[in-house]
Amino acid sequence: MPSVKAVRSPVLRFGQLVLGIVLILSAPLLAPLPGPAGIFLFAGGMVLVLRNSRWARLKWARLKRRWPRTGHFVDRMMRRQSAMRRHERAKAAKNTTVTTGAN
């Protein structure tokens, strides 16, 4: 599938950003209730905010550099494309070192 970046409307991006912030802020309100609803709201809000805010992406990258294990885990749980690419590259590199080391 070709990589084509669709240009989205600024109004749509702003609406998604506001929705993401509302989801993140509402997650602690649902946390005391039984069930994992708060976790899913927070994760959905994070996805929307990270997709629509350059500032949030920069802050997220700094946090991941400071705490790489936690950042890696959260990226995998949110199924971010960058995490999937890194995982596939690491797996391919591991396979090539195993095959070259076996000779």
C-alpha cells in the first residue's frame, strides 16, 4: 500500500484534539467504577492527542527517551505504527544475526 499522507481539515484536527483531551480528563472519573473503562478512555484520548498535536508528540518522545521501557510498553499497547515498525526491524535484525551466527 503506498504511503500517502492525506491532508486533514484543521477543524477536524482541532475537534479530535479536544475530544482526546476530554477523554483523558474523564478517565480518572471512571477509574473508581468496576471494570477497565478508564484505561480505555485514557488510551483512546492519548491516541487522539498524539495524532493531532506536534507538541504532545515531542513531549512523548522526551518521555520515552527518559523511560524507554515504559514508553516501549505503552507504544505497543496503543498499537502505534512507529512501535510496530521498530518491533519488526528488531525482529529482522535478530533473525539476521542468528542466521549469520549459525554459519
